[in-house]
Amino acid sequence: MATNPSRLRVTELDFDEIKTNLKTFLKGQDQFKDYDFEGSRMSILLDTLAYNTHYLAYNANMLANEMFLDSSSLRSSAVSHAKMLGYEVSSARASNATISVGVTTNSSSVTMDAGTVFTAKVNDVDYQFVTVQDLTANNVGNAVIFYEVPIYEGTYVTTKYTVDTSNPDQRFLLVDPRADTTTLTVTPSITASAFLNSTSSTGITLTANPAN
């Protein structure tokens, strides 16, 4: 197939072919006729241009793939496409168990705070479990018994967000993408901020200020 050397071919995306097209284009210019592209500094410039073009083509190809559900490889892209189809994508799920706890005390009642830590050991490996809500039980005799207490593996996290009333599109994002959203609770405070509590199934402790 005949080609016009005065026009740069842009159909190839391979590095070697891009470089060849650049040399063919320059050879078609009067200023670079009979120029030695292989044995000159021009070869380095052509390599740089070819690499840059190749990288841009690769990035454009990956970007195009992420624009469609069938070809996307990033979870964030697949989640975004699924939302457009009406699907609600689930989060990570922490292992959970139900236990009963007895406390010997003379108090009339005892409150077990959210975030109370329990430890289980399997094959000499410790696993941390926490409660995700406050529980109160009354004294029966000299003991307070908490029946069927749900506990979740991980770390109980409290994150504070400040509400910007001037921004109607403000969003509050969980800083740990592996948080179990089934344990999520939102508690507004009188200072117009919100607390998002969740259980991280990875056992990573998050601070109240993720930016620090």
C-alpha cells in the first residue's frame, strides 16, 4: 500500500512502529533528506517521542477499558458501572460470632460499651473481636449476664466529619475501603458534625484524623 511520507501515520501503537513512522515522516521533509537518523542524536529524540507516544496510547487504552463494565479491571470502575445499573455493591464482611458474657458485681446494672474487645485464639493465633453497640443488662443475684452478644472481628473505628452546610453535594467517605458497612452507624452531634462508626475486618486501627 502506497503511503505519503509527508504525512505522519498514527495507526500504529507499538514502540518500534511509532519510531519508524516518525523517521519516515522526517525523511519526507526537505530539511531532513539524506539525514542519518540511526547514527545521530536525533535517534535519542525519536526514542523519547516514541516512548511518550507509546505511554499515552497505553494510558488511553486503559482508560477506555475502564469506561465499560465488561472490560474494566479496577474494582472502583466496576462498582461505579454497577451503581448505574441499580446494583448496590456490598462491602467487606467481618467474621462474627454470638457470645454470652457474665460479670460478677453488686451493681444493679452494667453497660458494655461499643468497642469492647474480646480475643479468640485459634492454632496459637490471636483474633480480635469487638462489640458494635452499647449493651446494658440488669443484675441477677450477684452477677450481670449479657446473653447473645454479637461481636465482630476487627477494630471498632470512630471517624469525625465536619458538615459543610454551604455544600449540598458534600460526601462523607469511609477512610478504610475494607470496612464492614453492615456495622455502620451515623450519629449527628450538636456541633453539626457526624460520626461514622464501623468495624474494619482487617484489624487496622484508624485515627480520627486520617490526614495525619
